[in-house]
Amino acid sequence: MDVRQKGKLMDNNINADTILAVVRKLIGNTEPYGDSAIDCNRTENLDNLIHVIDGLLRDVEKVAVYKERNESSMQTMGKKADEALTDWHAYIEEYFTIWEQRRTE
């Protein structure tokens, strides 16, 4: 098998919603239930979810550094990754702002 064929096999065309559904199924429920025996397992699931998200965020961060490259395709991907990081930053900042407002009411 030549390199081009091998590369094609490694590229997938699975859509993001399918990937998300599979990851959620693999990780399991993460919402607290209120029963120590059940929540012990769900805490492990949450730890796994956090680890996966951390790894994926770091992957996006690695791509974002290409936003200032001269090569058009690299710059496009870098800008897309940087935009996503900026959006996530705003989302998290908003979460903490709302949480702080609720806490002080």
C-alpha cells in the first residue's frame, strides 16, 4: 500500500454529530444522580470527559499557532482554530460571570 492510500484510509468523513454521539456513549452519563454508588461511577465518567476535552482543546491550540503562516491552507486552519478558542474563551467567561451573579443574589 502506498502512502497516499494509507493517508486516505486514515482520513474519515464521519460528521461531528456522529463523533459526539459516539464519545458520549463511550464516556457514559456524567450528570449527578444523588446516589453515592451511582455518582461514584459518574464521577469517573466526568474525569474521562474532562481528560478528553482537555486533550482536544490542546489539539486545537496546536493548530491555532498556524494562523500567521504564509501558506494559505495552514493560515485558514490556524484562523479557524483561533476563532474556536476565542469563542470558547468567551463562553467560559460568560459562564463564570453568570455563576458569580447568581451566587451574589
